[in-house]
Amino acid sequence: MSLLVLMLLLFWECPTEASVPPVISFSPNWNPVVVDDSVTLTCNLDPNPEGEKRYSWYRDNRELSHYEKNYTIQHCSSNDRGNYQCQAGASEKSDAVRVDIGGPIVLQAPSTVREGDSLSLRCQSWSKDRFVYVQFYKDDTVMQPPGTGSVLQAGKALRSMTGTYRCAKLFDKHVTLTYSPKTFIYVTGAGIKPVVSINPEWGNILLMDSVTLSCNVEPTIQESPRYVWYKDGDWIREEQKNFTVKYAYEKDFGNYQCQIPGSERSESVRLDGKSGDFILQAPPTVHEGDLVYLRCHRSIKFLKSRLNTQKNITLHKDNEFITYSVTESPVLIGRADKNTSGTYKCTLVNEPRLSDELVISVTELFSDPYIKVNPGEVLKGDHMTITCDTKLSPHRETTKLQFAFYRNGHNVQGFSSSNQYGVPSAQLEHSGNYTCEVQTASERVRKMSNISHISIVARNQRVQNTVRLVLSAVIFIITLCLPFYHKKTMEVTYSQVTEKNR
Ligand SMILES: *[C@@H]1O[C@H](CO)[C@@H](O)[C@H](O)[C@H]1NC(C)=O
Ligand SMILES: *[C@@H]1O[C@H](CO)[C@@H](O)[C@H](O)[C@H]1NC(C)=O
Ligand SMILES: *[C@@H]1O[C@H](CO)[C@@H](O)[C@H](O)[C@H]1NC(C)=O
Ligand SMILES: *[C@@H]1O[C@H](CO)[C@@H](O)[C@H](O)[C@H]1NC(C)=O
Ligand SMILES: *[C@@H]1O[C@H](CO)[C@@H](O)[C@H](O)[C@H]1NC(C)=O
Ligand SMILES: *[C@@H]1O[C@H](CO)[C@@H](O)[C@H](O)[C@H]1NC(C)=O
């Protein structure tokens, strides 16, 4: 029985591998590249696929006619500047990496810098003139006394090293320093994953409506001067944190993602739209616990054509009347739970042609929790750890959860941020029916796990159990082998018989 549970848990742990996009690496790993130098971009797919693959390369979302794993730019010029993506076979497109080209003097850093990497900076110039000294600056402050080496080992990258860098060289024949342009270095860390928001927050709009998309990072994380935006996986020409689509066209509808250079890409957020004069609007995703607003919205063209006619707008859910209004103000439906899912409909009284329907399905904020016990079989005196496992919706990964534990319905650990309950030395009386409960800090969403029966086993009992297990294994093997044995003897008998008959 416990073996079965263990096997189930093992399968549970198996990651469900989605198609992982490739990652572009630089060789040599310096960016910006100095004019006339060369650089090789490699399209790395992990795990490395067997056999030949056709690779595709894109610069600023234009396909390049190059189909190999490596893309080498010889004698870089400003034409090679751009945002590169690659694709291996039918994989998704990689994150976009920007290749900057500079000169006569540039401050170079690795193309992406992750927390904990050892960070080196290089002051590179195309001039082969001898120089007297090199100076590095971070946020306009001198980093250390001038030296004669072009490379500065800045040590282990910390998030606080994010900033604007530049360098300067004093050449032999010059009297003044020659400064590089500024380079912004963003030290990304695990867990930097922005969230795309739409403002106003409707996931569906009418053609020619205006909408703003924002790339949000947690307030504790430093903003970047540059953002990378994707639509349907393709790099798009937007570098701001916010961008506004003033008049939406069909080409603007799709799945949007953003990132800070080198960070994880956000979950994608869908912006949908349709032509026409009337639409029921809802947020792109509705999670349990959200306050849900809906809006019945008419096009500007329609409003202009029917000046001064205040029409009654009604909202229905699953064909039942909810409310009516004469303005377009969003209507509060309530806090989302599973019952909020349904088909909603806006109609305009006396305008039979005008109505719009939308299916809303509420997404789980976090999955039903379940209990995991470590070790699988708890012996008397062992340290027992009970873990309460759940998974947050990828759109709401930063939600803070609280966990509580119960044995036979009695609380053994109140709500706290720890998803573990530990017993240093388990005794028989710690056996029982365990459940755990998970809630959001705001207490708006709360879920209880199924019962998990845990029995603490005395050590001598374990020996008995082992003996039982071994015995049953032996019996199992015997019963398995018996038919074969039987078959064999029958064959032997048969051949003996035929032999006799001869
Ligand atoms: C691709 O480039 C890398 C780095 O320069 C190099 O190590 C590798 O051998 C190249 N592979 C091919 C197939 O050219
Ligand atoms: C981006 O948009 C949000 C709301 O949409 C606004 O609060 C914020 O000030 C904007 N930020 C910038 C940098 O424009
Ligand atoms: C709008 O419809 C509701 C319900 O059908 C009705 O009670 C109300 O009088 C109507 N209001 C207007 C301004 O037509
Ligand atoms: C959903 O509706 C059903 C029946 O109307 C009700 O019994 C149940 O408690 C509701 N669930 C929630 C989470 O409100
Ligand atoms: C534990 O749950 C089982 C059924 O799930 C029940 O038969 C048993 O009585 C419960 N034990 C206690 C101590 O509540
Ligand atoms: C809890 O038990 C129910 C009914 O046995 C089952 O359908 C559900 O999958 C269980 N939930 C979890 C998280 O294991």
C-alpha cells in the first residue's frame, strides 16, 4: 500500500516537459561588439536533440537566410545591430538577445549577467594605440584606482551591481581621456519574472479602441531602462515599460509577453478583439478571489450615430437577468469562485441586433493541496516532516500563501507561511488522519486537503512488516513461475510420449 503511494508520488514529481525554447549564447561573450570584430551566436536547445535540425534565425523579427546552429557575424557593422531570435526545428522562438555594435571605445559585459556569475568588464577599443591607463565607472563613480589592464574582475554578480557602467582610456598620444558610451548592466536573479497588465483591464476590445500594456516587476526589483516585448513569441519593436495601442487593429490582437533583458519571460496575456459596435468585456483571466467587473461597451462610432439616446443595457448570466444600466460603467459581479464561471450576455434594449456573449471560466488561484510525508514510512522516534503541497497559478506566482495542519480534525499548527509541519521524534500517538489547509493572506480563498492517514510504526513491527513483504514477494514470484514450470513439465511429458510412440 505504502509502496503504491510512493510510486504515485514519484510519478507526481515527474516534470511534464513542455517544448523548451532554445537559448542564444555569444562567443566571445562580450556585448556590445566593437565594429569590425566578429561574434558567433549559437542556438542551444536543451536537451540537445538527436540528429540534424534546421535552425532559423531572426533579426528584429525578420528571418535571415541562415539555417545552421551557429550564426557568425564577421566584421560587425552597424547593420548587424538588432534583436536576434533563433528557432530549432519547430521549437518556440528563443528569447531575443540584443547585439549592440559600438566603437571606437566600448565598455563590454557578458550578454546576460545572472546573480552569482563572476562578472568581468572589458574596456575595448578598435585603436591599437598604446594606452597609459584604463578607468571604469559605475553610475559615474570611479570603481577602483586606474589600472593598465583592459579587463576588470568585478567579482560575484550581485543584484546591487545593476547599474550604468562606462570606461575611459588614456591613450599615449592624447592628453585627455577617451570615454566609452554608457552600458546598462542588469543583474537578473532567479524569480525575476514580470507580469503583463492591460489597462483598462479588459482582455477583449473593439477595433479602434485604445489600450495600454505594462510590464510590471515587483516593487523591490530595480526597473530596467529597457524592456523586451513579444507578441505571439515574436520580438516586437517596443522597449518601454508601458506602451499604448492608440487605435487597435486586428494585427494588435494576440498573446503578449515581456521581460527585463535576461530575466524570465512573463506568462502570456491575451488581448482579443472584434469588429462591430457592441461587446461584453471581461479581464483576460479571472482567478478565484478576484473582484470581477464586466462591462457592456459600445463603439464610439455607434454612440456618435445615436446621439442623445440613452439605452437600457442589460447583463445576463446563463440566461438569467443580473442587472441593467444606462451607462458603460463596469458592473461588479462579485468575488470569483467556481460558481462565477458561466456564459454572460450583454443586450441593448430595442436593438435586437446588438448583443454579445462571453464564456468566463474561473481559474484556480492555487490547486487543491495534498499532504506528503517524509520519510514514506515513519518509525517510532524518527523525525517526521509533513509537507502541504499546492501550486499557484502561473499568472499569480507572487501570491503569498499560508498553511495550517490538523490531526483528526484538531489544529496542530496554525496558519503560517511554512508549508511544513515537523515532529522531531514521532510517537505512536502521532498517528492519525492528517489534513492541511491553505489560504491566501487576505483569507479570501481557502482550501482543505484530502485526509492522509499516517501511522507511526514501532521498530519491531517494521521487522515483521519486512518479513511479510519478503514472504509475499517470494509467494508472488513462485505463483508467477508456476505456470511456466507446469508448461515445461507438460512439454517434457509430451515429448516423452511421442518418443514412446515411435
Ligand atoms: C559553434 O560555435 C561554437 C562557439 O564558437 C563552437 O565551439 C562550435 O564548434 C561551433 N559549432 C559549429 C557546428 O560550427
Ligand atoms: C505605466 O502605466 C501604469 C498604469 O497603466 C502607470 O501607473 C505608470 O505610471 C506608467 N509608467 C510609466 C513609466 O509610464
Ligand atoms: C431598464 O430595464 C429595467 C429592467 O427591465 C427597467 O426596470 C427599467 O425601467 C429600464 N430603464 C430604462 C431607463 O429604460
Ligand atoms: C455554488 O453554488 C451552489 C449551488 O447554488 C452552492 O451550493 C455552493 O455553495 C456554491 N459554491 C460556492 C463556492 O459559493
Ligand atoms: C481516520 O479516517 C478513517 C476513514 O478515512 C476512519 O475510518 C478513522 O476512524 C479515522 N480515524 C480517526 C482517529 O479519526
Ligand atoms: C481528493 O479526493 C478526491 C476524491 O477521492 C479526489 O478526486 C481528488 O483528486 C483528491 N485530491 C487530491 C489533491 O489528491
